[in-house]
Amino acid sequence: MSAGQLLKQANHLKRAGKLDEAIALYHQAIEINPHFAWAYHNLGDALVKQGNLDEAIVEYHHALEINPKSAWLYIKLGRVLVKKDCFNEGINYLRQGIRIKPDLLYELDGNYKQIFDAIQQEESCVFCLSDNEDFIELTEQPRWVTLPVKPLRSYSIIGQSSSEQPPAYNQGLIQVEFLDKNQKLIPSPYSGISIHKKVGTYIEISTSGKHLSEFKTNPFNTTYDTYYLRLGLRTWHHEKQIILDSKLKLACDLVVPLLEDLNHNHNKGARAGSQSRVNFGDFKNVDEAVDLLQQVNNILPNCYGVYDTLGDIFLGRGQLSQAISAYRKWGLINPHYSFPYEKFRQTYDVNNLNGWAISEDLFLYILETFPVGSTILELGSGTGTWELSKYYNMVSIEHNQDWLNKYNSHYIYAPLVDDMWYDGEILGRELRNRKYHLILVDGPPQHRRKGILSYLNLFNWNVPIILDDVNRQYDMSVAIALAKHLRKIPKVYKDNKDNKYFAVIA
């Protein structure tokens, strides 16, 4: 059969779901005619359906090498890269497709046009490194420039460079600092920017030989409170000179993702675009940015970058519960995610949560799950009481007089009876008519916690219960027995950082 006949038969098999057979025929067609772009394109489609995204990307690239003017090939490649979480690279391919055929998405659904007209708008500013030189030579001493920018944007530096050696041996760097409205330094880490012990935060300038050629740095995102960039252009290895055109450009795109799946999400996307009437330009305030990102999430629910940005916004506003929830949703999407504890360390003193206290993850779980201002009844007080009392009304049952009235909590002193459990008569009086929204069982120490099973009538069990340290067998036994009494199933969470477990009965 000819390549065309093989392609036609392979397409039929692909539609029938016989992907292995279809892929084999596509390869045969390519062997006969290796210059037919749509054979690679259709092979890529079959590999996507098979779930083999890496090979699909290779085939789409082959198709684009043959037919670089096909808008659809850019769209297909961009969508697969977004699915692979190669977000910035995927967006670039999607943009190239739209540049070739701006009305492509408008043909699919007219409501897209408003969204993509706004997304395509690019801001840029030209800045000059020298007032009296057309070209400058980079040195080890950075040449600094401060530029106004906008929050929640993706930026790249564009210019021309030359070097006598390739980048592996002779690198140009741009040191980067984010500044707030008052031009005060915002601590790193910054998204998309590398860190080196000697240099600090930086992005690379790609050099390509003796002749001037255009470069574009990798994109990096500003945070919700970034209003200025301070850029320091310098060399890293200075054996050979690096020459820059004195005029450079700071190019900017809105931090708004394009739609991942045009076919499955186009109705949802159209509603978000037509009903919201959001101006995708300047954000007047943080609320507007949050509103926009929420709408982006409706269109592209599996884009973890949206949740990361939302988490940063909420954290900066002190809305810890919302921030934690956003970061956790990010983790559900990205299997390589690691919870950003370092961001929360700027808000609460994590050093107070020592080995004898509740774990970081339990602390964050409570912040995420229970509204600030709720009342927590805790059995056993400690340094965790100090941290929780910053956000909650604490009622602490404690047998050790050394811990009484140590932190901002209403303490109930209940000594241990026969060195086992708290004095039930005291608790009966103190807890009568007392309202609370959560019971946190973190005492008394060691095996004594099982005593709670003999005093079930003292507590209101219509609220959630958290039992800490269920990595210990006797604590897990208490959790199981209590859940069985309440006819509920405990859910166990692991704190990978501290290798501790806690159980929730709700």
C-alpha cells in the first residue's frame, strides 16, 4: 500500500480504539514517506490517546520541522506539554499557533475570542544599560538597573549578546531581586529563578559566538507584592568577553494560562469568558487577582501553578486556611509536590513546634480545616498550645502544674488519678455547658491516653476529634476504639517531615 493508503487505514484503526495497530501503520507510512507532516501528527495523536506523552511530543516536533507554519501542530504540541506540567514551554507553543492563525480559537467557539485577545496582549519596556554606548562588555561587577513591573506577571529579558566561547564555558548572568511598592527587598525563593551560594538569585544569558545574536531568558513570575525588579547583569566565568547590545527589552505576559483542552473545556471556558467580563489587564487590587485566578482554575482545573499563586496571595494576606488549602490542592495535582513549609515559617515560628509538640502538618491541618477563632479543647498542653493560641480560643486540660497558665489558654488543672487519667470529677464540673469545635487528644503522656475510653460521657462527641501520635500502637488502639464507639472510621494522616501520624474522627 502507498503511504496515503496506510495513513487512511491507520486513522480508521485509531478511531476504532485499536491504537497499537494504528501506531504500527503510522510508522510504516513514515518509512515510505518521511516528509509527510500529518503522518507524524496523527501518530502523535495516537500516542496521546495511549498515554505516551513523551513519544507524542517527539512526533509533534517532527511534524513541525516539516511544516512549521501549521497552527494546529503548535496547538497540539502546546496542549501535550501543559498536560506534562511543562507549563511555560506549552504556553509558548500555544501562542505561536495563535500568532500564525489568530482566529483559530474563534472558529472553534466565538466566546474564546474575548479571552485570547486579552491573553495575547503583551507588555514590554525597553531599557538601556548605558547612555553613551551602543554595546557594553559584561564584567564580574554587576551593572544594576531597577525597573517597574506588575504583580502576577511572567517576564523574560530579551536582547543581543556575543561571546567567543559557548555558554558552557563562558556564562552571562542576570542577578534578580524582587522589590515591593517601597522598593524594599522581598526575600526569595522566586518562581523560575535559580539560586547559587556565591551569586544569589540569577537567570542565565545564552551566548552563542562572536557575532551578535538574539537571546531570550527563561521566563520567571513576579509575586503578588512585586512592583520593581532590580537586575544586575554580569559575567560568571570571565575568561572571554561577553558583549551585550546596550538596549534590552523586558517582555511581559499576563500570568493567565491558555486552555488545556479545547474540546472538553470549551463550554466552561466560554462561560468564564463571557460572564465574568474581567479586564485581563491591570489588577486594581489583590481581590481582583484572586477572582481572575479562580476563573482560570474553572477553565484549567489541573494547572497547579494557579494554586501555587493563590496560596502565595492568601498567605501574604494572612489568610492561612485558604493558603494551606490552595497549596494542598497543588499537591493533589503534582506528584512531585513538596509542601512549602518555608513559606509558613515567615508567618509562624516553626521552632516552637519541637519534638514534644504537635507536628507541623497537624498544625497546618488544623489551620486549614477549622476557622480562625474557633475553640479547641486540648487534652495535654505544650508548645503547640502557644502556636494554636495565636489563631484559636484554647481550653487546655493539664495534669502537670509546670505547664499551667504558661500560654494564652483557659487552663483546667486535672491531676492524674492513680497515675492514669485525669480526675473525672474535676472535668465533669469544668466541661459542663462548655462549647468547643474540636477535641485534640495529645495527653496525658504515653499509655495513659486510653483512660479517655472510661470517661466518654464527659465530652461532646458531635465535634471532630484529632488524636496525635497514632504511629504508636497504643495511641492507634485508642483511636480505633473511640471511632468504633462513635460508629465512624478514623482517617490517618502522615507527616513525612517528622515521620509522625495523627488520626481524625469526623
